[in-house]
Amino acid sequence: MQKFTPFEKLSKKQKRELNAARRRNWGAVSPVTRVPKNPKAYDRKKSRYRSDEPGSGIFNLFYMVIL
């Protein structure tokens, strides 16, 4: 049977081992803090022109009317 030793009196190595055993797994959750995207900030990835988006533009409008 092991003798009880207060946490404060344990060696640095023993404290590390005890803390590692107490920690749990995050699973599918990322521990990084998530911040919502700023809607006012410039986004390079966002399409600047409507013609870049599929299904938009005058050509597609005429194509739909003809069919």
C-alpha cells in the first residue's frame, strides 16, 4: 500500500505523471477558441463578381427562357 503524500509535496516528475493521468481526451472537439468571421472584413476568397457564381448572369437567364 502506498503512503499518501499531499500534491504540494510531490516531486515535479510525480506531479507531471499525476496530472497526465487526470487529463481527459478532447475527442472530436478542438480546444482552440473559435471566433465568428467578421462580416465587414475583406475576404479574398469570396467572389467579387456575380458572373463568377454558377447559375447567374444574362446568358443563363436566356438559356432558361429558350428551354
